[in-house]
Amino acid sequence: MKKWVPVAAVAAASVAIAALFGYLWMTKRGPELTIATWSGTYGHAQTTAQVLPFARVTGARVRIAFYDGGTAELARQVAAKQYAWDVVDLELPDAVAACRQGLLEPIDAAKLPAAPNGAPAAEDFVPGAIGPCWVASVIYSQVVAYDPRRFAGAAPSSLADFFDAVKFPGPRAMNRSSAKLNVEMALLADGAAPKDVYALLSTPQGVARALAKLDTIRGSLVWWTADDPPARMLAEGRAAFATIRNGEVFDAATDGRRLGIIWDRQLYQFEAFGIPKGNPKRALAMDFIRFATLAEHMAGVADWVPYGPARRSAVALVGSNPELKIAMTPYLPTAHFETAFAVDDEWWRLHGADVETLWQAWIAGRS
């Protein structure tokens, strides 16, 4: 999730977080809480909008531990009952895996804060955001970006336009390393109902349908990689369209490179809070999660980074980036959510290997 953050920004933000929490840890007195999250601008946004306000309001002695993903360290702590972390900010695939492995405390949706209008959390959070032992904080998406210099007339606006190489000619850049996201996108473009996508992909015929849809633009496909990212390919004119993380579109804008963006059928995923199983500070940890998932605090994170708040009521509270003075709403997934599609990481855990085998055979046969 965090790989789009520029290296210089990561270093500066990490130093800022360390300095803030060094001071906070030395000066605060009260119950202690350690929150494991990511370095860089995302961690800085959480620190500013959620963690520091929680410490001020509760008097808790809070510190940040930097986390790099996966469940191995979480499993070690739970097995040993030695908890270096009290709250963990997990990417959803890791939250799903940790929950299934019994590494996280259960979370009761009824105990999460209501929306400002009084709606219960279960109605205010977007679909899939509350799990049996996690609750989402932010949303990031794969979208389609395009080079606006290529389309002087009517601009592309739908996923169907990505697959229409006659009306909108030019190379289409996609990630070849995994079927995930590519096959969902292809089925949606082929007219599959969102509720049917994973049922279809559970069959060889459904995967074949997705690959056949991709065959319709085979002559226009080029591949992006981590070393040759989609934003660069668009900026250099080597692609007309590209699948891309929404955060990379924001990065391009801050660098003065304007990209068009198609939100139609964006494929969204979450960052989610969890509490290590058996943690003796689970009550205080849950207090933090309730505080952090208030609409105003979720909006505060989105003021800093282009990740959409996971609850609908927070979107209207988002303003401009305090440093860059850029309005953030145009870059947020949840501000363009009419046709958004939730990626099912549990399905990929169960069925992904079979689909990847078919995907790699398709790649090998058409490279």
C-alpha cells in the first residue's frame, strides 16, 4: 500500500514521527499504549489526526512502532504472550490471515462510534470494512489513469473505454505479475454483475471469460513493473492508459504531471486496525480504535494522504492538505464510490493459486 510514497517524504515523515513520539513518550504520564503502523506520510497522517489527539484526550502514554507487513511477528508475540504492539495497522490480506489464525481479538461492530447523524457504524462504514476481528481505517484503490494529452475531444470516463481500443486508441499498461485485480476488472468490463464476479472466477469457464476479455485488447497491452511504474509510462507517452493505484495519481499531480482518472469500477482494498489476541491492554486498544474511527479523525487522515475514509460520513469532512494546500477530495476513493468493487482477499486466499496458474499460462502463451 505504501510504496507510492516518495523516498524523501518517507524519510522526512519518519523523522518527524520519531521526534513527536520521543517527546510524547518522555512527557506523558498515564496508561501506556503502543500502536504499530507504517513509516512515511501515512504514519505521519495517523500520528497527526488520530494518535496524538487520542493521547491528549485520554492522557495515555502512546508510542509508535514501525511495521512492515505480514503476520510472522504478530504470531510470535501472541504465542509468547509478550506484546510489543497493542494495536496494529494491517493491510487487509494480513488482517484476514491473522483473524483466521486466531491472532486478533474479536471486534463488535455495535461498539464502534456512530456517524455524526446517529447512524450506526455498520451502516456508515462501506461494505466489507468491518470484519470479525478488524475494522478498516482507510481505503485505497486500483483505478485506470490516462494521458489527457492523447484525447483532445471526449475524454474516456468508464471502464468500458479502457477496453475500447477503436474509440480510444493507444497502449494499455497493466501489471503482469499477478492475476489479482486484472481478472476482476476484465469480468466487470465484460458485464458481469459485481455480486457474481468471484463465483465466476471460481470456475475455469469464468477465468476463461476474463482472459477472453483481455484478449480483446491484447494487441494494445504493454506491461508495467515496480521498476517501470505506470505513472512514468503515462508521463513519457509510452502508454495511453494504465491500471494504477489512486495514490500514484496524487503523487503525479503533486509533481506537476496531470493524469486523467477513471473511477468507474475502481477495485478497493483496506488498511485495518486489529488488536493482538490476548493482549492485556485490549480495552485501552479498543478505546483507541473507537477514537480513531470517529468520522472527524478519519477525515483528518485523508487531509494528509489520498486514502479514502472507510466510513461515508467522513468524506464530507475532508479538506485540503495542510502542507501542499491541495484539495484532497478529488483523489479519494470514497468520494467516487458509485460503482466501486470490493476486492475479496479471503477468496484469493482460498482460490488464488488456481487462478494464478491459468493467468501465467495465458501470459506465457501471449508474450
